[in-house]
Amino acid sequence: MRQILLLTLFLLSTCTVMTAQLSGGPIAEATRRKPNERATEIKIYPNPVVNNFNITENDEIQTIILFNLVGKEIKRFSYVSGQQYYVGDLPKGMYLTQFVDKGKRVISTQRMNKR
């Protein structure tokens, strides 16, 4: 029963996030890159995260934004090359991590698991 409830909650949350992205909600607030623009490879590590996470070096990133699966912004970081980002105060779960450039365009959105 618990697994069914968790699966239902996950699917509902995912649909809500997708709806927010398509309707211009908080996750889609920043402008998306054009399809022909090459997305820069960004990796979050370690993933799953316990207290701190790192990202691969990238000179395009200006802001890192964490959302819960309902699309609510949880944390915002200014990107600093080589910096670790603290999420030890967040509850365990899955988060969406959005990387935004100086032009407020979304470079990438990735899942991050917090343990």
C-alpha cells in the first residue's frame, strides 16, 4: 500500500512539474535554450547527496536553483567554480536542480537525490 501511495505521489508531482514547465510556472520562469543550441554537459556529484554536492566546472552557469517535485523553489545558489553546495538541511528525497546562465536561460535541469 505504501509503495502504491509513494508511486502515486511521485507521478502526481512529476505531472505538476511538467505542467509548470509547459505553462510558464516557476520552473519555466527562465528562458529555455533554443533546440539547436548545444547543451553543456553538467554533472552533479556525488549523487545521491548527503550534505554537500559539487558540479562539474562550467563557465556558463550563474545560478543553481533547487526545486521540490511539486515545483516549489527550495534553495538558490550563486555559482562559484569549485565550490561545494550545502543541502544537509533539506529532507531526504528527490529534487530538481536547474542551472541558469547570465542571460537567465536554463542550461540544464537534472534530478538530485538527497539522502
